[in-house]
Amino acid sequence: MYGPEWIQYRNDDKNNKEMYAATYYNRKEEILSTKMDTIIIRNNLEFTGTVFIRFDSQADAKAAKIAIRKYQTRLFWKRGIVLLEEEDQDFRPSQWNVRYAPPGSDIDWINLKKPRPAWNT
């Protein structure tokens, strides 16, 4: 039941029963990226460089963190051999600092409205 052959379908996927997980998540990533750009432009916001991602379980968060670390390691070892065409220069996953987020009550949300160099720490 677990593995690449197991696909969890959503309501919008009823017509396409043969969708692979990678295709599904690539499509969802494009949709979320468009929504994010729309919100940033509409509200005249600047990106602070900090993102909080919520997972349904601690196991999902741990799996995502491990996958990102493996990807960063692969990019590090390829850096000397090949120019990194697969690493988008605006996105730069090799530069991410991935950690578990603190509880919402421990975050100073007002500081997150300012660009990172202006933070008072």
C-alpha cells in the first residue's frame, strides 16, 4: 500500500485516475506559486526570506526535511563538476536552512513583515 504505486486522489483528480505523484505535486506547486505571486503583487509585499510549512504529522515533516537535505547534498557534490542548471538561481535550494519551526506563540510575527537585515535580534 505504500510507495510510488499508491496515489491518494483529491476531488479535482476524479477524471484522471492514472496521475503519478510527481505530476500531481508539480501541478500543485505551479498553482501555489501562481497564488503566492498574486498575493505578493496584490498586497505590494516583499519576500522576507522565511517560509513556514505546516505538515499533517511529524513523520511527514521529518521525511520532507530528509529529502531536502539529500537534495542539497547532491547539489553540493555536483557543484564542482557541472554548472547547476537544475538549481534555479532565484529559488536556490542549496542555500536553504531547513529546521523545524517553533510554535506559533514563540514567533515574533511583526519582525517577519520586514526584510531579514532589518530584524532586531
